[in-house]
Amino acid sequence: MRNDTANKNARLEARITPDIHALIKRAAELQGRTLSDFVVSAARDAAIQTIEQTEVINLSQEDQIRFAEALISPAPLAPAMERAMEAHKKLVGSFE
């Protein structure tokens, strides 16, 4: 028997005040959507926005250029980092 989770739906329930219910219902009607479709779409959009705000770093064009230049031509290693790399190489071998 095949376990196909792609065709299954999860259920979400929420308790809301009558005022909020009326507000959401009116917005859904204005868009010509069902209440469920409106709520799911709004929740999905909010989830995506939250994740993007948390996980995506947006850089100005100037910052993008500085970042790319740092990757292409990195600054020389500090003496302490050179010593740490040598100590690591002696301890566990080359990491290249």
C-alpha cells in the first residue's frame, strides 16, 4: 500500500471573536473567495513573509559589491588565524 501524503489535507482550527469573523468574511467576499481559501492564503503569505524576514539577508547594491569583492579578494589572514591553522594542521592533518 502506497503512503501518499501529497493528497492529504491537514486541518487548522482557530477561535476568533464574531467581529474578527465578520471582518475576515467581508474581505473574502470582496475578493470573491471562500472564507477558508482567504484565511489559508493570508496565513500562507504571512508565513512566507515571516520566514523571509528571518532567514533572508537583503543587502544594498553597495553592500552586495563589497561582499562580492571580499569573496573574490579576501583580506590576508590575521597572524592568530595563521597560527590556529598551523596548530589544526599538526593536530588533525591538512584540511584542504
